Amino acid sequence: MPQPPFHNPIGSPFVELQSVDSTNNYARQLLRENYLTDRQKPASHGMAIFAHEQVAGKGQRGKIWNSEKGANIALSILVKPQSLQLAQQFQLSACVAVALQHFFAKYAGEDTKIKWPNDLYWQDRKAGGILIESIIKNPESGAGTWDWSIIGIGININQGAFPIYLANPVSLKQITGKNFDPVTLAKEICEELNKKFEELILEGFEKIYKEYLTYLYKINENVKFRKDNRLFEATIKGVTPQGRLLVAHSIEEEFDFGEVEFVIS
């Protein structure tokens, strides 16, 4: 079997910070130093950055990721996309989502699902989220290359109470009644993601894509959606290999990420 074209496994090195604004921002600064200096590179494929406290965590679409100090996982991982092309960004997103589903289901059981595009859900409640930021080389050329990805992961572990403006959060402690060590669990995530990333690079997307659809939240169920000022109900039929949500009601429609949102009561 061919060897993957990288050396460090995901999670090596594992950098532990007491406090930071955002682990994704910290990772981006390390990459900036890579580009600006000829000295020993501060960033490398597989590097994981864990923070016990994140004071300005990033969520999807510019939202803030709220996390109690010392209670949860705030983790960013630097990845070289290797043979993946820009048009295949959803493949990495699905790879991470499936890895997190495997990790969380070990503790929380089969009710662990992936809410499109890559949120981690337990029953109808949000346990975690993923924010992947891509670094594109020479984007002004119109044919830029995908140079790096910063995979930001936030998972609720030991938090027992959440701000009232969060509609449906849940933590692993609330599900299981047990306390966990967030650092140990973060390293487990790295191991799970390393396995899935190697599978993606060496074997392709097909198996991961099938797993993603298997774990997809509300697949073949009727769901309320909001698109701009339009509210409608539709059945989730799946997600295309390019990452578009496929729904059916009186007509069949596809939506890109950010075009439509779930309405969960």
C-alpha cells in the first residue's frame, strides 16, 4: 500500500495553551510566520493546538463559539490538503465530521449524528461544531492552489449550563452524567481524524461519503427550513458529493452551505 505524502500524524505536535483568543487565529499566525521567515518552520502538517480557555472562539458564519473555561474542547489542527483540489473541500469537511461522529458516539451512543454540513448533534441538540478555514496560495490568479486547512473543532464536554441565547446545546456530561478530561479526549479526536484523513488520501472519498450519509441528521425525515424570509417544510434526501443539501417537497431543491437553515423547535 502506498504511504501518505506526509510525515507527522495528526496530533503531533500537540500544543496546549492556557488561554487564547481563538485557536484558529493562533494557527493562522503560525502559518503567517511560515511564509515570512526562512528559519525553522513553526507550523507543520498534523500540529494540534488545544486551549483550556478561548475568549473569542469562532463559529460558523461569523458567530461566536461560547465555551466555559476548562470544561470543553477548543482545538485547531493544521492540515496539508495533499492531493485534494479546491473543488473537493467538502471531502475534507465530511472526513472531519465522520471522525467526530465516531469519537462522540463511543461515549454518547448511536443518537450521535452529523447535521449538515458538519455540526455534531446528539438527538436534537448541538454537541459540537467544526469551522474549517482554507489557505489558498495565489488566489488572485483565478487558479489558486489549496495550501493549508485550519480545522477548528469545538465540543461541549463538561459544561453543565449554557447561555440562554443558545437554543439547543448539550454536553457529554449532560448525556452521560460523567466528567471527562478534555485534553485526553482532544488527543483521541486527533487519532480518529488521523485514521480518517489517511483513508481519504489513500483510498478516496467513497467510503467516507457513505458513512456521512449514514450518520446524516434527519435524513429521510420532514424538516422545517428557513431561506431568507421563506419558511417551508421538506424531506432531507441527502447531500451531494460536492456538499449541497438535497431536499424534496413539491419540487426537489439543492442548497449550498449558508443558503438555508434548519428551524428546530
